Amino acid sequence: MDVVTRWNSSLDMIERYLEQQQAIAAALLSSEVRRNAREIDNLDAADIADAEDIVKLLTPLKKATTVLCDESRPTISLIMPLKHMIQ
């Protein structure tokens, strides 16, 4: 699921799903999709809540890795502030 060199891709995928959730649900209800699929599983409210919790958990880690991967400036001085942000 993740791009090997960029683990944040799962977070990006979940965020995009949550943004487009209504459009995806509408598309899955279309007769054309239903005709070509035997069974379509939709995420329920608990699944959506779990996805939102995952986004809340992973977003600070994504921000930290993005900052630390910046090669244009020294990053050692950012480690403690980022550690506090993650906690």
C-alpha cells in the first residue's frame, strides 16, 4: 500500500478518501458500478472514525519527517521541538 520510499503515502491516501468520501459513496451507488461488482463494501461510521483517528495520529509524524528531510538547512536544532510536537 505504501510507497517504499515514502511511508506517508498511506496518510495521504486516507486523507484523500475522507475528503472525497461523499463522492465515493455516490459513485458506489451508481447502477453502472453495481452492475459490474458482485458485492461492494462501504465503510461504516466506526471505520470513518478510525480513519479520522489515524489521520490525527499520523499528521504530526508526517510534519516531523517532512521538516527533518529538508536538506537545505540544518535540522539537528529542530529535533527537540519536533519531539514535543509529536508528544
